[in-house]
Amino acid sequence: MSDITKAELIAAFPAGDAVAAWWTAADDFPVSALPNEFFYRTLKAAYKAQVTKNTGLSAGSQIAGYTAPNYGTPTFNVTSGMESVVVSISVQSRVALDDDVAVAPLV
């Protein structure tokens, strides 16, 4: 199965980007997790952390930048015997129009 590489990800950032510099210094993706799985699991954990953080906070103080996973209809592959589902999960941020930089998570 193919996926993007760390180098391809870094190359997609604008020149001089601080996040690209962080990725350059970071370890490679875990051998057991392709980038797609790495980001899915990270975003799912971020959503769970958000739910915990928001517990007991008033509506105006809660963050809402990490969306709940959205599960599609399960399918069954008769050849492999595997049942699976497509899951969408994402981040929502307030972004400055002039430089594409996230300035705040949604509240």
C-alpha cells in the first residue's frame, strides 16, 4: 500500500515554514503506521483530549477544533473476509486570509 512520504510532506510546505522545520527534525513515521494511519490516530486522540478538556467548561471556553470521527457505512470484502468502514476526521481552525496560518482553534 502506498502513501505520502515524510519528504513529500515537507516539500509541500512553503519555504521557511516553521512546521516544515519541525517535521524535518522529527523522526520518521512509525514503521507500523503509514502517514494516513498516523494522522488518523493522532486526530482521533486529539478529539478525545478535546472532549476531556471541555468537560466542565462553559460553552464560550470550550474548544471545537477537532471534529468527531464521521463513520461511513461498513462494507465487507468477500475475498479477504475483512469488514471495514471509511472514517473522516479533521481539524477546523480560524485561519488568517493573508498568510494561511491558523491563529486559533474554533471555540
